[in-house]
Amino acid sequence: MGQHMLSVPEIGFIDKDRNGRGDGKQHRVRGSFQGANAHPFIATGAGSTTTLVGAAANLATSLNCLRLGERFVLFNSAGVPKEGTVFTVTAHNGTTTVTFAPAAAVATASGDTARIASSDAFDDLDSLDAYLVATGVYTQAQCDKMNVNDKVYAVRLAQDPSQWR
């Protein structure tokens, strides 16, 4: 008997088993959820392989307001991706510096931009896994044995247990 999804596949769904990169991350850049900015952080100074340095955060325009846990791809000043890695914001000093992981291949420079890659549990398989592991109910080994439908169901159940009776 065929499997049936609880809903249509989410935007950006990538099946690890059919993905040429073999990693399930959403590598396509999409707009920021923070406003109209396609690139919510613009570096104005030299950083390191794990930091971006920019102007003070501007809440009115959502510029330089990356949030903890958001994932992004680095682009150089010409708009060309610096590398294919998806980075995760691990710290923000509230004004000018964002720390991220894993480390980039080269240090960030003035003019580099961070463009949101995915920020939602339903964006890709790694996001589903990360959300479930963060709940403390599941381990990565358990997530590896679950199909997409199981993961979607588990995330929805974790977000609102009263929706399932």
C-alpha cells in the first residue's frame, strides 16, 4: 500500500535519498521573513571565518537583524555565493557582530551579504531533524529511522499536542 502525506510536501522539500548533494539542506536562497530584505545582513567590515561584522542593527528596516538559529548562505559583494555551505547563527551581540557555525572556508569581508536559506522546521529534512532533536524527545538515531511523514507528524504534534485527539 502506498504512503500518504498528511499534507502536500512543504516548499523547499528535498529528499536526502534523491538529492545529488546528499545532504538534505535547502541550498536555494529565499526572501527573509523579517521584511522585504533579500539579504538581511550586509557586512561593512572584515570578519573572521565564524563572524560577520556590519553596521548597527536597524529594527525599522530589519537590516542586520539576523536571529539566533536562522540559516543563511554567504554571498560576496558581487552577489556571487562564496561557498555552498548553509551557516547557522549561533550568537549575535545585539548590534554589529553575528557569530555563525560551521566555519567558512575564508574570512568574511566588507560587502559580503547573508541571505536566508531556511528558517522553518518544514524547510528541509535537516530542519525537521534539528527541530525534533531540540525537543529532547527524539535522538538523531531515531530521526534517521523516520520517514518524512513521521517527522512532519512529530513536529506538528510537538508544536500543538491538542490538535490530535
